[in-house]
Amino acid sequence: MRRGLKFVPLALLLAVVVELAVFVGVGRALGFGVAVLLVFAASLLGLVLLRREGMRAWRGFRSAASAGQPPGGQVTDGLVGLGGALLLAVPGLVSGLVGLLLLVPPVRRLARAGVRRATERRVSSMVAGDLFGPRTVRVRQGAPQPTPQPEQPVVVDGGRAIEGEIVEPGRH
């Protein structure tokens, strides 16, 4: 079992307790009927947006695939949008607020970048390149750094090719 998975039931319990506390607080401040109406309206909006975001994600994936571009950007954008709509559809004021925030473009860009970084850490470099295209790097211009002189290669087995496998650090 993965390290983080054992905390999932505790996190879900905590989320339910927070949702109930916020619902009771809003119910006391604005009235029980208003609180129920807010939850119902947010869930209804989430269900409508769930279909729209799903279709948007599918169209983005198909257009990237037909253009021969890596679909990772459209897939992550679609996943963030679907996640936001799903959180909005789940009954609850806190989950609805988080879902609504995920649909706001600046927050969506941040979440999309986080999903991309998490995906790139969990898959091989080759798969990440297929999903998101070539990686970009920042190059600082300034004083040139002295380059170390390359060491003389070690010749093994008379210089014949040796078959092997490249294993990325941390992967076995």
C-alpha cells in the first residue's frame, strides 16, 4: 500500500466534518432554508458544468490528437475542469467553493501546472515527453561558467558494444 493512501479515510472523514460545520454555520447565519438552497443550487450547477467540461475536454483531446500534437495539455486542463465540476456537483458548500475556484482561469492554470508536475514525476521521461511534448528549460544569460574538461572514456571489453538497460533513478 502506498504511503499516502492510508490517510484517505481520515481525510474523507475530516472533509465530511468540515462540510457539516460550514453548513451549520451558514444555516445559523442565513437560515436553514438558504443553506439548503445554496447546496442544491451548487450541485445543480455542478451537474450542468460536468457535462460541459467533459465535452470540452473530449474536443480538446481529439483536436490535439488529430493535429498530431501531444494531448497532455488538453488532458490536464480537462481533468482540472472535470474535477472542479465534480466538486461543485458533490453536495457541500466547501467542496462547491473549491470546485468553483478550480473553474476560474488563473486558479485553473495553477492547478493544471500542478497536475502536470505531479504526472511528470510519476511517469518515465519518455511517457512525459509523449504526453506533454518536449520539456522547456530556462537559460540564464550572464557570465559564462567554466566547462569542466571531459574525462577520458573508459574502454571496456576492447571497445565492443555492451547491451544494457537504462534505469532512471528511483525506478526499478
